[in-house]
Amino acid sequence: MELLYASCVGLLVTCGVFLILRSRTFTVVLGLTMLSYAVNLFLFSSGRLSLNKAAVLGYSSEYADPLPQALVLTAIVIGFAMTAFVVILAIRGQTDLGSDHVDGHTPNKKSTQNKKVKV
Amino acid sequence: MIQNLTFLPILLPMLAGVFLLMPPFGTNKKSRRFASVLLSAVTFLASLALLLKVQADGIQVYAIGDWSAPFGIVLVADPLSTLLVCLTALLGFVCALYASAGDDEKGSFFYPLLHFLILGVNGAFLTGDAFNLFVFFEVLLIASYSLLMHGGDKRNTRAALHYVILNLVGSAVFLIALAILYGVLGTLNMADMAQKVALLQGDDIYLAKIGGLLLLVVFALKGALLPLHLWLPNTYATAMPVVAALFAIMTKVGVYSMMRVYTLIFGEEAGELTHMAQSWLWWLALATIAMGAVGVLASKDLRKLVANLVIVSVGTLVALVAVQTIEASSAAIYYLVHSTLVTAALFLLADLIGRQRGETSDRITAGPPVSQPRLLGVCFLIAGIAVIGMPPLSGFIGKVWLLKATLNLEYTMVFWPLYLLASLAILLGVSKAGSTVFWNHKTKVSETLEQKRVHPSQLVALIILISGAPLMAIFAGPLSEYAIGAATQLHDFNNIKVILSGGQ
């Protein structure tokens, strides 16, 4: 279980980082979402992975750590709000700047445009 | 009421933000402005009351929901955090006052966002819990995202997009660091973490080190430490100046978190992890100072210039944090207050100068003269002298103190020349900017289209900030005593027991 869990987190982080380094805002937002999924899983595992354990004291001799679950819940809520914000911002960037490139313009396109103007 | 005083600097801005969204403040411009300035003044007074109480009774520990220290979240008001809370509240008040001259109408919800930002910053200063620190970071960040977009244009959208994406990645790294530290230490209360770090054995030490250094990445991003400083000049220069002035406190949140984490948790008594971040902090800080100084020389408009001055001040502060002696920390506390006030004042000044120069705006080139050269010139002179660190103002005292605090170090021979050269660069940059803006004219006064005067509330806000420099020099005695006291408390390991026992 540990191996599966760890490789899941690792794969999500890899995909997330790869997508964040792309040049279009849409892929960057996807990458951020992937990264936050990975982070949530990782945060959850910080209380150790276990099966069939109660989260409430007194109902079972062994219990799971309830704190990481609360932390993950908080992280999910915050991550959700932030993702919503960055999506809106990306849309606004697209309309304001006329391009969904993270720098507001595609570098090559601009240089060719400049050349045309010079000619 | 009196035992809940610790919570007020967080509660009051939150209530203020909510009230300002509701009628009659939501619809009526005048009442909204009045209420906003009044409520930020109330927050400031509550912070001041907390400061006096901490001075009289020692550290205040407030357990939220009465869940005691290692299990629940505690707020810890010690001299350092209350001082910074007061500074934040003062800055909030000044910015509310300044914006009431018309900047608040350039977008929607300026005042509620301002109060939510103060809520986040105050919470980050007061909290004693690492995860709660993350939550307050997010509160202040989401307020800052919206404030950054306030009244913005296209350039602003691009800078905001970069800022938001960078900070979202930063938040993800923050959570990973917290998860590692919780997995190893089994607690998120900072005082409890400091106790448990010393007891670590075997591989756990390296895990804790990874967690601690990932935290460094996050704080370096928030505090704009090299190489994670690239977002700052663009963000601050494209935000509205009053927002940039308010943001002057935000880099300090990063520096403050470094102070807490690397002197309390990974400080003197952390076993094998003692001072683990020191060498990283030290060399990165020196590089930041150099980079900021180059930026100051290269800046083409006043707001970029001030943004680069912010980078230099962050570098200086982090260098002092890395030294980790009581004297260096007290110098850092004094310098922190000074640099926040003076950079905020310079952002407001750049705005006023830009408005009076028409199309030339705040670019450092010859242009139409400002319509109130004496007033703005004198203000610029005072703020300039303070930020360069020339006698007799507060910058000079801060500079002498920090040079004295770094006198007997291994690397003094590197730090002193570098810092003094950086000061020279600032001197050159600021004086060139000042003389170009105020003395180098293209057109005569009569030819300027319309005479824009400084609005009275803008003037009051500016004077409050500017007067910080001479006042901090006049009252340097009591202030430095306070800073030394705060630094002693910061380095005092016995405080952990006070925090864990709930302030008894």
C-alpha cells in the first residue's frame, strides 16, 4: 500500500510540475490542480497509513490520527478557492491581453510582427 | 474582554471587513470611507492596548476555544509580534486614509479587502501554530490578489497572474513542508515543535531538515529573497501605489516567519539541527542586497526604485536573522519597523509626484515640474535621507546598529563592504531620482495643463508615515530598549514552557 500511495503522489507531482512549466495558462492551472491533489494526499499520509482504525477515541483500542484529516479538509477548501480565483484570473488575462500565454503574448509571434512592421 | 484582548487585532479587522460589505456602507461612499478609517483606527488602538498589556504583564497566550497548547491553536502575543501587529494596524489606518481621497473608487470592495489583508497579516504575526500560519498566509494572499487587481490595467493583469501562480506553488510547498514536519514531530504547535526537534534521532533528523528547508523556500518566496525575488519589482510597480504601500508589510511577514522558525524551532537548542538554515540565509541575503542595489541603480521609474529598495531591506533583515544573536535580532526589529514605514511613505510619495507630472508620471526623466515642489520635495528629502541611512534620521541609527551587530562575525569582511557599497548605490539612485524629478524640467509651471493639489487626507497619511523617520530617531532610546527586550524574548527558550502551560 505504501508503495502504491507514494508512487501516486510522486506521479501527480511530476505531472503537476511538468504542466506548471508549460506556457499556456490553461495547462498551468491544470498543473496547479494536480499539484494540490498530490499535496492533499501527502498531507493525509503524514498521520501514517492504516486500515480499519477508528478516528474517534474510545471506540477501538487502535485509532487513526484525526489531525491530518482535519488539515486535509482545510487544505482542500483553500485549494478550491484559490483554483477558482486563478481560473477567473486566467480568463481575464485572456481577454485583457488577447492571448492565453502566461506572459500575455507569444514570444515568437511578437518578433515576427515587429519584423513586418519594419518592412 | 481584557483576556480576549489578544484576539482583537484579528477579530476587529474581520468584523470591519464584513460590516463594510453590508448596507449602509456598501452603497454610500461617504459613510463607507468614514467607517473604514474609523474602524482601522479602532484596530490600531486595540493593537496598542495589547502592546501595553504585553509590556506590563509579559507574554499573553490565548487558547482559541480554550483548547490548551499542544492540542488546540494558540495565539501568542510577545513583544515582537505585538509590535508588528501595531505596525500593520498603523499602516492599514494610513492606507485607508490615503485611499479615501479617491483611490478606493477605482475598483470595487477596496476597504473590505484592506481589512481582510490586515486580518491575515495580524493573524500570521500572532499565531503560535504552524498550520494556522499557513491558513493566515492564505487569507492575506487572497486579499492581496484582489487588491493587486484593484483599478489595474493590462500590465497589471500579467503581473497579478505571475504573482498568483507563484504563490499557489508556494502554498503547495508550504503544505508539503508542514506534512513532513508533522509526520516527524507529531505536532504543529511551534513551541512544541521546538521541544521535539531536539529529541529527534536517526533518519528523522534528515526528514525534519528537509521539512525545515522547504519552509525556507516558502518564506523566501513570501519575503522576496534571491532567487525568488523576481516577482516583486513588477508586482509592486504595477499595483496601485496605496496598495503597494500596504504590501510593504507583506515581505516582512516572510522575514518574521523566518525569525520565528529559525530562532525558535531550529535555533540554539535544536540538537543536531541547530542553526541549520544559517548559512543558506546568510549568503542568499548578501546576494539579495547586491541584486537590490543593482536594481536601484537600474530603475527607470520611482515605483520600481522603491520596489528595489524593498528588496535591499529584505536582504538586510535576513542577513541579521541569519546572525542569530540577541543584538542582531534587536537591530533587525528596529530596522524592520523603520524600513516598513519609510518604503510605504516612498510608495505614496511616488504616487503623488506621478499625479502632478501629467503624462511623464513617475518616470525618472525630465518632465513637467510638480505643482507643489516645496511640500513634495521636502517629504522626498526626508524619506530619501531615511532610506539611504544618512544621519540624523532613523535609517542611520538602524544602519550603525546593524553594522555593530555584525562586527565580530566570521564574514564581516564580506558583509561590511558589500552593505556599504549597496548603501552607496542607494544614495546614488535616490539622489539621481530626486534631482531629476524635482530640478530637471522640460516645460514651465504655467504650461502644465491643470494644477493638481495634494488632497488633505493624502497629506495627513503621508505625514504620519514620514514623521516616523525623525520620531524613531528622537525616541531611539526607548525604542531600542523595546527592541532589545523583544529580541531577548525571541531568543529565550524558557518561553516555550510559558506557551505550553497556557501563559501561567
